[in-house]
Amino acid sequence: MRVIINTSSMVPIYEQIVDQIKTLIRDGILKENDSLPSVRILAKELKISALTVKKAYDNLESEGFTITVHGKGTYVAAINPDRLLEEQKKELEEDLERAIQKGRRCGISDEEIKSLFELILEG
């Protein structure tokens, strides 16, 4: 499993880890019951605090992407396709919201944004 941390990013390191592991799961690179590196090993590889990795793993577990078995490790959970689709829709909504806000900051009207969106959809 390869995780790359961008230290100059405004995104917190634990969120970068969460996002990359979710992508690996969504893309089928990590499959149900695959084990993730231990907190200590990943922290050592990334040269970051084990607490940061632990926070990322806790978030993944709370969102249903992983299961942690005390003393055994963290494993990819069985992913519900509906939940996965909902997660992808949520990410798309966030991306679209950022694009709309950027357009508005640039002085582009909502109508112009809608026209651009429709043009892109016709692609």
C-alpha cells in the first residue's frame, strides 16, 4: 500500500491518509479483509506521528471502511455498494461546491456557471 503525504498541502495529514486509503478501497486495490500496515509501521514509513495514523485509522473505522481487531490489526471492511456510492456522491458535491464558490469569487454569475456545467456535460 502506497500513501504519499504532501506536507505543503492545507489538508491535514490524517485526512490525506484517509482519502488515499478510501481511494485504494474504491478502486479495488485494497479489497475486503486486506490488512493495512500497523499504525507504527505506517507512521515510521511516512515519518509522522503514530497518533496521526491512529486518527486516520479511527476515522476510516467510524465511516465503515475498516475494522480493527485489537492485537491483530486493521482490515478493510466489507463495503456496502450503496454506502460507497453515497460517499462518492458526497465527494462530488464537495467538488462542485468548491467550483461554484470559485466561479462566484471570479464574478461569474450563477447562470453562466450553469451554462458552463451544461456545456461540460454535453462534452
